[in-house]
Amino acid sequence: MALSKSKTVIVINGKGGVGKDTLCALASKHFKIKNISSITPIKDIAALCGWSGEKTDKARKFLADMKQLCVDYNDFPTLWAKGEYEKFLESDEEIMFVHIREPEEIAKFVSATGGEAKTLLVRAPIRLNRGAYGNAADDNVENYSYDYYFDNDKTLEEAECDFVKLLRNMF
């Protein structure tokens, strides 16, 4: 099913701490938003294994490794995200943000939407980036040819204005 002109799907990516969640929250002040992450169902499984929600490097690696196991087994993260996309198509929401880190998983989701999903990399000055995380999910976010790039290097108010303009151009 194709997107209507009043809807857009954006795979949003960037290293930890560049402001992806903040930008999505700012967008929600201007649009009806659905905000999901391909790691969400993995976090549910991880909680059963004792993960308590911490965001340490060790926990990030655990989640990345567990996600890869689920991808290898039955491509569960993409199947789950596609189900969320189908719900979005039937909703009154205008923008669906899909947080996916791995380039090959981004490509699978874009394909699952019939090419409707757009891709966006959020970048920030080095002072906000922590460098390497030690897992492929975080360390390889720039190894994809994104449709859009957003440099999150301004004040919150300026970033909100610029991000909303970018989103309006995506419709």
C-alpha cells in the first residue's frame, strides 16, 4: 500500500547522543507522530533475560547481539516494524519515525515499505559524540547512503525550526 500525501515514513539514525529522540519530540509539537524503534521487541526479550533498561556500552552490545540473533533466525525486527508500518497507514498519524541502526536492516525496512520510507542521518558535533561504542549497530551508522542529513549543531529553538522545515519538505 502506498503512502498518502499526508503521511511520511522516516528511518532516523545517528550515533547515540546526537539528539534523535529530542528531534522526534520537537516534531511531535507540529505533527501527529508515531515513533518506533526496531530494537523495541528485542528490549522486551532482553528484559526476560535480566536486562533492566540501562544504557551502558555493555548493555548496548547485548541488545545489538540479541537483535542480530533475531535477524538471523527469522528477521523478526523487520517483520515487527513492517507490522507497525501497516498500523500507521490506517491511523491518523502524519509521520512515522523508525529508529534502525544497521545499514542492512534499514535497506530491508525501506524495501518492506515498497520504497516509501525515507532515510535520515542525524549528526552532531564531535563534542556530543562519544566515539566508538564497540558494536556494529552503533559504530556503522554512517555506512549507508541516506536520503537526508540533519546536522544537529544549533540551539534547541533553531534545531526545531530547521527540523520542521526539513520534515515539511519530505511530504
